[in-house]
Amino acid sequence: PQLNPWNQAELELAQLREQSGLPVNQFFVRLTDIIRRYIQRRYEIPAREQTTVEFLRASEQDRRLADAHKQMLADFLTSADMIKVARAAASPAQMQEALAKAGTFVAETTPATEDGV
């Protein structure tokens, strides 16, 4: 059986956490893919098909995401894009911080009950 979006994301984040030694760019590609896939499955927002700018613009209109989560995603995705696209440097501590932020986002947006109510 397929896992629900939050359990799947938590599993993928745990697997990424165990993959030490990934190149920075590859790490952030995987991390943002996990979060975009989670958003797409959890909220039915086409996050994987949109650029960060398109996604953030669309999310502003979506009332299912709290303002704090919208800001968290904006900061997270923009920082990740700087690393993935602009090849900005990231230390191991920054990588772990990004992973922690992704985990926090998933945890905070997991429904209160398993059936999503």
C-alpha cells in the first residue's frame, strides 16, 4: 500500500539524512524534490511542475497553507535555488539546517488525525 504524503515525506527525509557525503547540489535537488512531491500530494498543488516563483505566487492564494508555512517555503526554496542554480556554497551545517526545516514543515502540516481530518 502507498504511504500517505506525510509518512512518505518523513521516510524520504530520513533516507536523505542517512546519505552522508552527497554533493551539495545533489543533496538540495533531492531535498527540494521531496518537499515539492509532498506539497503536490498533500495539497494537490502542482509544485513539481512549477518554478519556485510560480509556486510561491500560486501558494499566496492558497488558504490551506498558513502564512508562516508560506514564508518557510519561500525562504527554503529560494535558498535551495541559490545553491542548485547559482551554485552558492553551503556548509554541512547549512545542509543539516535545511533538512531540519523540511522536516519541521512536514511535521507541522501533517493532519491531526491519520484520515486527514
